Amino acid sequence: MRVDAFDYALPPELIAQAPTEDREQARLLVVPPGSSALQHRSVADLAEHVAPGTLVVVNDTKVIPARILGTKEGTGGKAEVFLVKRLPDREGEAGVLERWSALARASKALRPGTRITKDALVVEFEGKRDDGLFEVRLSTRDGAPVEAARRAAGQVPLPPYIRRDVQAADAERYQTVYARAEGAVAAPTAGLHLTSALLERLRSRGCVIETCTLHVGLGTFQPVTVDDLDDHPMHAEYFEISAALVAAVASARERRAPVLAVGTTVVRALESAKDPARPGHVRACAEETRILIQPGYAFAVVDRLLTNFHLPKSTLLALVAAFTPRILDVYAEAVRERYRFFSYGDAMLLDREAP
């Protein structure tokens, strides 16, 4: 499908630069199926729009402090390292060294042997990988545990469209309240709106809350540079579906309850894990997905979706367009009503419609 089918005009001042004061204060655009009128509510009202018995699936990935602003050893020049993915330890390195793939930039070329320091942390460059990223080795100058030094030296990696310095509050607000499995370099942003109190209100209505894990990677910001989405090299993301979630989906099907995905990352995980032998069910797995969902896709698992507003001409907007065919009209309404867009922005609640 042509990428320009997922374009829309967005005034730059609608790109949220900070979260709302309280997570539940974000606005919620409720999009009923068909041509029913849109409803302008707040996230605090979410439980009122979720049927009792609904299975609510959240992504419990945790964002790592991936951005390290340091200096080049020997010259003092400024350098930035962005950790992307933890690599396997080599024999004898566990706890003392860590290996990562990373992005990096400095005033001069970064060659093998170059060392970047930030407080007690030392980042040594070992060369380029086949995927174009650097391979780096993390250690400490004083022999202290490298994991603690990495956490202390790193910053929350805010998306590039948030054009301000990282603030102390971002360490908490750019993380879901249920984040557990460390490994993401970007937040599953629909979940940023949920509070422990809101989750409890959903439970009090008879909803079941269950988790999956999908580690959001840099590919979530990868621009689409082709004219036809079918030609786009879709990024890979690691995900896990537990036996408990398999059972929860089976139970929801048995009682004919809907499955509500909190965010497109949950959609990607659930649809990647669909069980071909049992329509509507999922299988337990731990693997990578490159699933590309666009209009015409037949959803097997997800019935409802809570999601933020996505970038024009993006694979995530294509996914949402597959879920709700009138999505560009919905976005036009959101622009007219001055909703806040992207990671720290407002949210929508969508019902799946037939392609």
C-alpha cells in the first residue's frame, strides 16, 4: 500500500514536549465502530468504556538509561553513545564487562580502541558490526560493578521529536508503572497513561490484567523511505508470550470477552503469537517479530486498542489504519480539537473493524 495514504498535516505545536501533570489527565478520544460520533473524554474515564470481563494486555518492558553523554579519553572531546542491545557475555566477563551494540557520534571518527568516559563508566569501541552499529565494551575505572555504573551514567532516551533536555522527572514518567523486564530503548507509550489506581478500577469492573513483553527498539523511529509499504524493511523486536497469557486469552475466548491491547507493541506481540491451530488464541513463545500490519490485515487476536497518536507515514499509523479504516478522519478531528500528539501526548480507544 502506498505510504502517502498514511499522511496528515500536524501543526508542530501539537507535538507534546512533556507529559500531563498526572498520567490520567491525558485526553482520551473514544472511537466507536462504524460512523458513530467520536467522544472526547479523559484517560481517567477509561474504565467506563471497557466492558466487564475484558482481558487487558499491557507491555511490561522497561526502558534502559541508554543515552550516555561522555568525553573522549585523552582529548576531552564530547561524545554521545546510545546503547541499543545487550550482547552475550564472553567467558569470564560476566559482571565485570558488558558488551553492547550502540549508536555513537563525536566530533571526530570513533575508531577501535577509542574510549569514552562518563563518571566511573568506560565505553571502549571495538569496531563496526554488519548491521552498521558499533560494538562497544563497558567497564569501570575503579573495578566497581559495571551495571550500576551504566545505570548511573545513562539518561532516559527521549524520542528525537521531544526537543528539550532530559529532566529528572523523565526517569519516572517515560516508564510505565508496571515496567519490569529491562530491554527497551523507547517506551510503550500508550501504557504511560495508566496508573495503579486506574488498573485497580478496571479490575473492580471484572477486567483481567495480563502482561506480555516486547522490547521496543530503535526501529520504532525508523522512517519509511519507500513509496510502497510492502517494500519497507521492517525492524525486528524481541517479544515474549507467557503460558499465563496464553491461558488468559483462552479464558477470554471461552467467556466471549474482548481482548484490549494497551499499545501497538502489544498488538505486534499478540498477532505475532497467534496460534494457527486455534483461531483467536496465542501460543507461548520468546522470539523476534518483523510483523508489518497495514490495511487489509485480518486481526486474529486483538479486539480493542488503546493507543497514542502516531507519526505521519509511519508503520504504526498503518497498523492503526488497519484497525480502524476511518483513522485519518479521526486524526483530523484530533488536530481540530488540539489533542497532544506522540509519546507524551493524548490517547485514543479504538474498536476493531473489518477491513
